[in-house]
Amino acid sequence: MHITELIRFITEDAPAGDITSEILAGGKECRAIITVNEAGIIAGLTESGMLFSHFGAQVVSSRHDGEQVEAETAIMELAGDAAAILLVERTALNIIGRMSGIASTTRKFVDAAHRINPDIRIAATRKTCPGMRLLDKKAVAIGGGEPHRTGLSDMFLIKDNHLALVPLEEAIRKVRVASVYRKIEVEVSTAGDAVRAAAAGADIVMLDNVPPALMKKTLGELESRGLRNNVILEASGGINASNLATYAALDLDVLSLGILTHSVKNMDVSLEVLKGAKSFSL
Amino acid sequence: MHITELIRFITEDAPAGDITSEILAGGKECRAIITVNEAGIIAGLTESGMLFSHFGAQVVSSRHDGEQVEAETAIMELAGDAAAILLVERTALNIIGRMSGIASTTRKFVDAAHRINPDIRIAATRKTCPGMRLLDKKAVAIGGGEPHRTGLSDMFLIKDNHLALVPLEEAIRKVRVASVYRKIEVEVSTAGDAVRAAAAGADIVMLDNVPPALMKKTLGELESRGLRNNVILEASGGINASNLATYAALDLDVLSLGILTHSVKNMDVSLEVLKGAKSFSL
Amino acid sequence: MHITELIRFITEDAPAGDITSEILAGGKECRAIITVNEAGIIAGLTESGMLFSHFGAQVVSSRHDGEQVEAETAIMELAGDAAAILLVERTALNIIGRMSGIASTTRKFVDAAHRINPDIRIAATRKTCPGMRLLDKKAVAIGGGEPHRTGLSDMFLIKDNHLALVPLEEAIRKVRVASVYRKIEVEVSTAGDAVRAAAAGADIVMLDNVPPALMKKTLGELESRGLRNNVILEASGGINASNLATYAALDLDVLSLGILTHSVKNMDVSLEVLKGAKSFSL
Amino acid sequence: MHITELIRFITEDAPAGDITSEILAGGKECRAIITVNEAGIIAGLTESGMLFSHFGAQVVSSRHDGEQVEAETAIMELAGDAAAILLVERTALNIIGRMSGIASTTRKFVDAAHRINPDIRIAATRKTCPGMRLLDKKAVAIGGGEPHRTGLSDMFLIKDNHLALVPLEEAIRKVRVASVYRKIEVEVSTAGDAVRAAAAGADIVMLDNVPPALMKKTLGELESRGLRNNVILEASGGINASNLATYAALDLDVLSLGILTHSVKNMDVSLEVLKGAKSFSL
Amino acid sequence: MHITELIRFITEDAPAGDITSEILAGGKECRAIITVNEAGIIAGLTESGMLFSHFGAQVVSSRHDGEQVEAETAIMELAGDAAAILLVERTALNIIGRMSGIASTTRKFVDAAHRINPDIRIAATRKTCPGMRLLDKKAVAIGGGEPHRTGLSDMFLIKDNHLALVPLEEAIRKVRVASVYRKIEVEVSTAGDAVRAAAAGADIVMLDNVPPALMKKTLGELESRGLRNNVILEASGGINASNLATYAALDLDVLSLGILTHSVKNMDVSLEVLKGAKSFSL
Amino acid sequence: MHITELIRFITEDAPAGDITSEILAGGKECRAIITVNEAGIIAGLTESGMLFSHFGAQVVSSRHDGEQVEAETAIMELAGDAAAILLVERTALNIIGRMSGIASTTRKFVDAAHRINPDIRIAATRKTCPGMRLLDKKAVAIGGGEPHRTGLSDMFLIKDNHLALVPLEEAIRKVRVASVYRKIEVEVSTAGDAVRAAAAGADIVMLDNVPPALMKKTLGELESRGLRNNVILEASGGINASNLATYAALDLDVLSLGILTHSVKNMDVSLEVLKGAKSFSL
């Protein structure tokens, strides 16, 4: 995400400036540290650093996006104009908190799935927070997940609502005519439709809200027709921590989980202005 | 939030258009309904309706923001250009899902707190999702909560990081000199500082991360000095479903909970294009 | 005001560039000084400096916002690309001229009022120039005035037009339910309504277009009911240099003057490119 | 000015909405009238009408930009959503107030000058309020004035600061090489330079801060060399109500006055929500 | 392309309005027709219609994007405010002219190629005009071409400059780890690298600047290794009207031509205001 | 064009980043050179350099806009973050390619015309690519051409469509009343109208689509009435390489050619990442 877009988050928080800090911190220099208060994968340091720098504070040192850290770890040290640091503080913490929360949760799902099936991917959906799509997706990738498509412009995904308007084979044919540079995914909910989609040339078949038993049946039918290896198989709908193992044990390629981004628990992270002038090393 | 800002959410999802729907749904008319799949307080219908209308779809009927609905309730019916409806679909569902999730959670906390103390307020913090601050805050209000300040520009909130730079009494004096049109809140963590803040003229005192027992002590000290009624008392830090009752039982005015907006579970909501042309009434 | 917003002022002046200076000054280095041609309080140096720097000129030295200067004082020295300095020249002078004009006028009203009543505040209104609101308000503060609310989002101000729709007590009750983090001001024009507003819990009562004699009566009624100290009293409407003393002599807290921002006389300020290369010290 | 730019003025006033009116006026219908409280030329009705319409209020009737109206004249009647009308109110009044103030002042100067010299033009400068340039210039035109150049992109104006870098004749030659589609104006302060500029092919010669006596001498020299009719002669610098007649009596083409836009006194204009539902006719 | 982006094209042409038409056409109603002056495929009518409508003119009738029309064909009739029609005129003609030029040229290449090889695709590159990428690509699609990727965000294209930094097989492996939802294309210039790319799992192999004879050799090598059907083969670099037949005769899947968008000849199209009020039918 | 506008071109190409380069080139340093593959006048280096710098790459050395270069000339050397260089690559090449194509073509027309008539100007029209107007016009100037008006805001151009609404003399009178700071051009297609325009005070007369023979006749009529030297004469409409000489031989001032910008052939220019670390000197 470009700096001009990150600045909008500051404008959202301070359309007329940080009225408290301008009075109390204007013209004062300080040092400050950002600390995570729980263990996890950290993310959002790149974006936060860009914001602090833009407003004139110096990023003295910083851990890196994607690192696994323990609770009570200092992840960034800042120095410079106190009013600038305090202006950016909450926005930076919200970015780091949300992205680290997503990255950490993703990593847990990836690790749990890989213990059962080392080749399966854990993918995000488009159920992200409006305004944060790019950073939500980036956080999934930092956590070891598969970001899936960014949005409506980058691949063909023929969903049930499209199939309410156009028959499946015709839909695949039409988008393939339009372009061969994008993959074609079809969302289905029956074994029969999965076979139809694979036979019609879909690159990816999403089995949406299909119970594990029917998933197995679907896999069998695709294999018996020699279609299994032609497609990437994605399971979607209601996958969570309690049923992940069941899905991971199936011969699928991708499990996509809305929960990674539509039910985020921010990592607990805070910024402290140091009273004295003493520095510290990360 | 103004339509020009809502449109940015569509650009985020579809920078080069909805390439699937333009091919499969372009030029087709349809009807569609949005349904919530779990009970709760709905929110985000206003913003979603604005988006559907802007792109040329018609909002045939709609429930209202703030209504309590049961699971499997149709909340909006749309008609018109299928490509427009599908372009906006996910953004609208993300808005409704997140705002309804926040509103429903807020309502639960409000109801739980009011059973113990009918006058206490449940407030949000600035720990919102970047890009969604205004709608996160609006959802809190729709759920019966107190939105607290919108951001850094609307009131004076002297936090621990300010107090690392300026003594408490001086800080209050300085912001009061700047303006009398905004309330002054001071964040403290000891009874002594609460008394100092109240004595120095703070309108609101935020007791941050103060255990209930010390809260009580603090209240006692304020009362004994005749300062209790001069200030609004806000408790903040780690308040959640399991300890809410304890905090609600104290003689406080506001409990502020980051959890309302930093750990949102979206309400499950979906949009279905109707195959036939039959309408339905809400 | 953020640099991206300040840049819009340059785009307004030069949508296709500074066609004269690109031809005549492109690639030339120069020094230039900005001089005020009348005495007053200077403001806008921060914003002007940001613009000159953004376009590649160097601010060699600068006086500070809020300083009282005499006529014919050099307030900023610039060096660098002549085309950049000339591109920004007029926008910078317009910012400095207007902000200094506002700051100087504000200071005069503040001084005049304080000679009579050292505790009274001189406040601005929202009668600012569209596009310059934030800088108009900042200039008032630099001049020692009270900026009042920034706009419609930061406090509750119940005006006569609201009271045409909702009874006074109900209006106060409704906004107080919505939030306790913002002050509530009520605009009234009779002693009776002032008492009603104060009794109903308004934080601030604005006496709008009330003649001084009735102001006195209103103050008396509030005092006799023990309500005077519960509210901040603001007088508004038609206050100007000729009647300021009368209002300042009353026991009021704030006098708000549209004239500070709706009838601005820019300070006379100019920029001169130095022919030789000789520097000068401020 | 396009609607998307006008909307920015609303965002400036209400970044998080009109918090008072949303609570007190939301969902209420009303009628309202805008009234001018002093006589003058009205302007800004077009822009105000665009804003009210955009936010959903109906412009029931309106006077026209450029009309001369008496004090206490209703100039616009509105109907519709009260919250929309109140959201736009202050921005609309600020636009109308400033533009009408500029238009009225311009008309006075135009009339005064024309009584002496019916062919002379009264022109604006670029000393406008940042963010309002286009509307300030439009208001001058509505008042019968000459807007002069819009900004740095539309004509060649060689000022003293350019002449500190490039000799006069060379400067004219260089810009003429660049384009013949734009007029060339040269700012001079001596009779000699006026003659040089005219001789070198300037289309317009601006006599800046030249006392009337020297103006006369300059005119004489131009005439004696047969150059007077080759150029448009503009006088600039310190022209105001008290000395206008002197300048108008000279054989000049244009008098340009910074005072038209850098020292604006807004016209007094107000909006009143009607208590009953009764309409009225303009 | 969304209306808010199309409006920027008007701002580019008229930052301070259409100063001629406001004076000469303001308040006048007229009818106007847009005519193409040469035969071809028309495009850009959708975007032009959106602009005319936005500024208040009525699109009375219009041909459709993608239609083949003869020279001197009326393609759109407009009615309404003459100043609005003239404001949009040139921007609309520039959009229609460029898009129709691209669509018509694309169609010619497609037809020529299909006469030799009915299955081959003619694709665009990213060599588009900055600011017009989306419409350039859309015009290619309207002309029957393949738009290829929109930009850097929608697929993996490993180019020679990437291969200067990372070995081919490693590059493919790395992007495949990142996501399986996007196709992987590799640019190569030798038969050996084509085989390596196909063997390593590339979805698409671009043979860049490879002479036809070597293309044939490459195809042979891919076939002999059973890799031909695993990949889409794209030829790129210097393909034009004179050599198209040679390339089309090879067993390739896609020919990509920069010439479609980097060397556009606009279709000749003009707008005429009708003097009388007589309508006409398309 | 300002950096904030140039950044939009990057957003157009990479709304969600450069997904390939972030993975393959992130964190790698490299050197790269931009080379032109055909002779011509180079342009767009300023804008490209601004973009590379903004994203963190260093412009090690660069030729200058307006230089004539031979084929296979290195025109810019870059160093730094490989991902930044590759992100900007295509946008920079598109800017340089288009601007250099325009500049080179312009230079050819200028040279060809000057061989016949050293005083004649070759001018551009507004038939530019939407989004690139300013750079298209700048490229014409770099090539030695006359940019003509930038757009609808900078001069009065009374076209046939205006004359369908207002008689010629009235049109000239009306715009002259509005402002004397802008030239007035009138488009005519008969000798009679040319005389009328010149007599009525037009500064420039555009003879649109007038065959050379009639041009001569028109010139004669203007001369016989003593009007020739009062106006700049511009010929427009269908002027191209094959008929340029005929037009250049006439006693005209300006030939304007849509072909300069509406039928651009980009200069062939490419960027190569250097495999080793060796530098090279331009």
C-alpha cells in the first residue's frame, strides 16, 4: 500500500490534527518503543515505519514483518518529534495489531493443517475489512497463507450467483473466450457440478459448504473420470479450528477460511514514550 | 460516510472492474435478496443501499439499521442490472457483516451492563480498523453504545504518553487555555492521579488498567474529597464479557472496551440472486 | 494541514504549471526574501515553508508563527531553484497574508477585551473561507483567540434551526444520550431560554444577538437560580470593535466574532528575488 | 467549480458528519429560506444549489447570481430532509456570503470608475483565498469586473521577480517563442521600462505602484513614440476607494485591485428553518 | 472506468471551466450529433455517454460499443444544455477516437490472423497510454482481442529483468509458493529456456523477439518432450501487419502486439451542434 | 505534472503492487539502464526520474529532455532497490516512449516546415490522450512545436459549434467584454468569415479545413483590407507529411496538426537490469 493511501488513515483519525499532542508535545523530542504484549507473528511494521518516517519521526530500529516474537518484545524503537510519534501512534498500532492478529492466526491454521497434510494451502477470502483489503491479504501471506484473488479484477471466479444467470459450461466458455491469462474458478456444491466444471476446463473448483463425506465422494468421482489432476480443489464454507483436521485430511489443495479476515482478533500491541533519554537495543 | 468515500471500497475490490460479472451478467436484469444467517442487530444497510443505488441497482425494500432480526431474515431486496448488484455484493456484505457484528456485540455488552447498572455507558475506543473508523463508531452507536471521541481532533485526551512529557496539572491547564469547547479527559492509573486530575479540572477521568479493588478505593477518595460528581469516570483496559459484571457494579459512568472494534466477528450475511423473477415481501 | 492538502493550493494556481517561470527561471538558482509591509502577528510560515521545501527550495531562515513583527521585517529567506520559489510565491503569500491578517486582528480584539476583563475569551465562528477552515482557525489560535469548534463533527451545538424542529429540553436530552464526550452548547436569544438550557444541563449557552441590557438581565436570572457557574456563557452576533468594550464588561466567558474570519483584511506581505547572490541574516 | 470539489468544503466542515443534526433533524422534513440581510449583488447561488441538491434537499426556488437585491430579501427556498439542509447550511452561507461580498464590492468599484471613465476595467488579482480562487474570480466577473488571469498557467506575466533574473527584452522574446496563443504582460515601475516593454511587443503593460503623476508621464512617453495603442495599460498597487477617481481619470485600460479579493467583507446572509409547513413565494 | 475517474479527464481539459462556452452557450439548449468520418469498430460510447449525462446533457440515442460502422455514420445524438455538451465534446471525442482506433486495428489483426489460424489470439501488452490503461485494454477486447494482464497486480509474469536476478526454475517455484490462483508466465528467448520454463510448470511461455524459424524449432522441442500441451505459447516482439501471417501460421496460441496500443491512430470522429431544432433518427 | 499525479500512473499499473517483483526482486539491489532503440528527440526523462526517485531508486545519470539521440543510446542509469525499479519500469517507458515519439515527430514537422518558411509554427491541438494532456503538450514543446492552448480554460476559441449558437461578431464582442487578458481565436472556413473575424477584432483566425487555393484567396482578401497584420493566421484540418509543404509555403503563421498527438507512434525504448554490478558511463 502506497504512502498516499496510508496517509488517509491519519486523516481519518485526525482530520483537524492531534489537538492534544500539538499543545503538549509540539516541539519536544522523545524516544518511544512499540511492544507486543502477546506472542505471535508480527506484521505491519513496514507500513507503520513508512508513516512514522513521513511525519518526521525516525525509525531507530525495527524487527521485521513475519518474525515470530514472544510476549513483551520490543519490536520498534522511534526517536524524534513527540507530536509526530503521538499523531501516528494509534494508526500504527491498529495496523500492526490487525495485521499481526491475521498473520498469527493464519500461521496457526497453516501449522495445524500441515501437520496432517504438508501440501495443503490455507487461503483467505474477500471477507476483509473495507479499506484494509490489501493489508489484510498481505498479512495472510506473511502468516504463510495463500492470499487468493485480491478482488474482482484479477481472476475469473464463477459463483453460484453467476450460475443463477448462466449455465455452468456456457459460463466457463465465455470467460475463456475473454482471456486465457487468468485462471477460471467455479464454485459448486455437488459432486455432479464439480465433475461438470472440471470437464469443462475450470482451473480451480471450489466446493462450497460441502460436508466432508460428500467431499470424499466428489473426489472419488473426479478421480474415476481422470479429472482430479486437472483441477485445483478448494474447500470453502464454515471451516474453522474445530473441523480443520477433517478437511485437511482430505485430498484437497486449498482450504479457504473467511475467519482469517472477517473475525480478526487484533494482537495486543502498545507504544510507550520513554521518560528519560536512554536508548535500548532490540 | 459520504458516497465518494464508499466508492473507494469498490475501487479497492475492483480496480479494473468485476471481470467475471461483466461477461456473465452484463445486460441481464435480476432480483436479489440479502439475508442474515444469525440473529442480531443489523447495521450498514444505509451505506450498502447508497452503493447499490449509485451503481444503478434499485433497493426495492430494506429493513432499517438498528433493528433486531432473527436468523434467516431477508433484510434487503434489490432489483436491476445484475452486473451492478454483483459488483457491489461483497463490499456491501463486508460492510453489513462488520457493522452488524459490532452493533450486535455492543448491544450484548450494553444489555449485560444495564442489568446491573442501568446508567452506565459502554463506549468504544479508537482501536478500529483503519479505513472503517467512522462506520465502526456508527455501528457502536447503532448497538446502543457510546462512540467516544471520533479521533484525535475532537476532544482533549491526555494519555500516559503525554504525561511522560508534561506534568498532569500543567497539561490540563495548557489544553484548557487552548479551548473551552472540548472536554478534557485524563488517563490515570492510580487513585492519587485520579484525585489530581479531578481537582485540576478534568471533565473525564479514565482509570486505565486499574483492578476493580483499586477502582473502589479511587472512587472512595474522590467522594471523600467531594470530587466524584465533578467528573465522568471511565474505566478502560481489559474489560470483557467475563469481568464486565464486576466493573458494571462499581459506581462508574463509562466502561470503554477495545474489544467492540478490535476483535470483531462479522455477522454472517449473504446475497442470493433469485433464479426466477418472483418478488417477495420483507 | 497536511502537505497533500497544501499542494492542492498550488494545483489551483497552476493546473498546467507556472508557464512564465518555467521559461524564464527554469534552471536558475536564486535567493529570495519574504517581507511584511505592516506590523502585526505573523502566521502561515509553517505551511509556506512546507510548500517551498516540497517543491525543492530551501528555507534558509524563518521567523516563527505567532511573533509580533514590525513593518518592513524580513520573515523568511529562501534559496534554490528560482522556478520553484516563483511557483509557490503567490500561494505562500496568500496563506501568510490571510493567516497573519486573522492573527493580528484576533490579537487586537483579545488585547482590547482583556484590558476590561482579563478572563474573557475571544472566539472564532465557522464563518471561514471554504477550503481554509483549518488554517483560519489555526490563525485565530496563533493570535491568542479561542478557535471554538472546528466544524459540525466535534461538539453538539443546538442552534435556533434545530429548535425549530425539536423542543429545547428534548434536544439536550437526545444529544446527551448520544455521547458524554462532547460538550453541549445551546443557542438562545432570551433570558428564559438561557435558564431553560442551563437547567437542562447545557455546558455552554450562546446568547445570540442579545442586546447588552438583556444580557445583564439574563446573567441575573441565571445567578438568582444558581445556574451561572454551571455554564460557560458565550455572546455572539454583531460584536465588533465599536461595541466590544460593552460586551467585555459583562460577566461573560466568551465573545465569539464572525468578523475575525468572515471579513479578513490580509496582511501586506511580499517576496523579492535578490538580484545578487548576497545573503542576509534575519 | 465541479460538484466533487464543492463536496470537499462539506468534508472540511463535517469530516465525521453533522453530529447534532443527525440526532435532532434526521428523518424530519422541513422548509427553509435563505435571506440576505444587506443590499448588494448576490452570487454563489449556483454552487449552493448544487450542494443542497447533491445531499438530497430540493431547491424550490432561487434568485439568480448577479441580481441586485435589497436587504431582507429571500434569495432561495429549500425543502426536504432537514439534516441535509443543516449539513450544507454553513458552507452554503459561507460561499454566498463571500462571493456576494466580492461581487458587491466589485460592482461599487466598477460603477465608481465608470462614472469617470466608461471604458475602464476593474480587475482582480491572484490575491485570493487559497481553495476559493475559482469562486473568488467568478464573483468578480458576476460583479462586472475583469477576472484577469486565473493563475500561473493561462498567460505570460513577466513580473519584477522574473526581471531580476532575465533582461526585459530577452524575457519577452523567450515567452513569445514558446507560444503565440497567450498574451504577454510585463510589470514595470518606470516610464522607461513601460516604453521598453511596449516596444518589445508586450500585449499588456502593468504599471505597478506608480504614482498618478508618473502614470501621466508614462502615458505621454508611450503616445509620443506611437506605442500607446499597441498595448493594454494596467495600473496596479494600492488602488482603493479613496484614490480610485484619480486613477480612473487617467487614460488607462485596466485598474487591478487586490482589495477585491484579499480584504473581503462577507455579505450578511442567513438560513432559517421554517417552523410551520407554509411555503412562500420569492 | 468509474465516473469519478472519467471526470478527471474533464478537469484536465477545463481546470477553470470552459470559458468560451460558458459565455456563448450558457443557458442555451441545443441538439448535437457525433459522427464517425471513417469506417471501423466504434468504442468509447459508454464512457462518453456517462460523461455527457453527468454534466446534464441527454443522450437521445446511441449506437453500441463494438458495432462495425461505415464512414459518415451518426453514432450518438445529444440534447440539452449547449454549454455542457461543448464542455464534454473534446474529451468524449478523444475517448471515442482512441478507443475506436484501437478496436478497429485490433479487429483487423484478429481477422487477418484468423484467416490463417482460427484459434490464435491477438493480445495487447502493457504499452498503453498512461491514464488510459483500462480503456485501452477495454478497446482491445471490444475489437475481439485478448486484453492480457491489466497490470502488475493480476498475474505472475517473470521477465528477462527478473531472470537477471533469479534463476528461472527458482523464480517459478517462488511465485507458485506465493499463490496458485494466478497464472505464471515466463518470458524466454531461446528454445532451451522455453523447455525449462514448461518443464518447471509455467502456465504460459512468452517467446520474446524470437525469429519464426527459431519459433518452429522451439515448438518442435516442446512437442518432442511432451510439453507443448502443458503451456500456452505466446509470441511477442516486433509483430506487425507485414509479418503477422508468418507468425499466425505457426502453432502458437497467442500473438501479443504492442502496436495495438503504443502506436494508435485515433478514428476520425466529430461533434456537430445542429443549428435548427430538428431531430434525426439513427 | 506533479509527483502526486505521476503516482496515479503507478496505481493504474499496480493497484495491488507488483506481485512478481515483490517476490523475486524484493530486497535485491541492482543497476539498470534505459536505452532508446531508434534515433529521435528524447522526452519524459524528468517525469520518469521523479517516479524512480519517489519509489526509492537512484537516478545515477541521465540525458536531458530535448536531446537528439542516436539509436542504441543509453539515456538513463538507475541503481537501487530492484523491486522499485521494476515497479516503475513500464510506466516510465510508456511516458518516455510516448513523449519521445511526439517530440520526434514534432521536430520532423518543424524542420520540414522551416525549410520552406522559417517563421511558421507547428502547433498541437487538444486531440491528446485523456490523462496525458499536459505531458503530450510538453512533448510538443520539447520537439520545438507550439503547444497551443492547454485546454478550455486558457483562451477564447470560438469554434463552429459556438457559431451555430451565436453570430460571429456578437461572439467576439461577448468574450472581449469578459476579459482582455486572453487572446480570442475564431475558427472559420470561408474567406468572408475570416475577414469578418479579423475586422471584429479576433487575435487569431483559424482557417479550418480550407484548401490551399482558398487559403491564398483568403490571405489576399485580408491583405487588401489591411487586416492581415492584425491577426495571427492558423491553418488547421488534415495537414500531414504529404501536404505540409503546400501549407508551409503560404503566408501563414501557424499550422496546427492533430496528428502530432492523436496518432502517436511511441519511440522504442527499453530498460535492462544489469546482471553484474558493473557501472557504465553515459
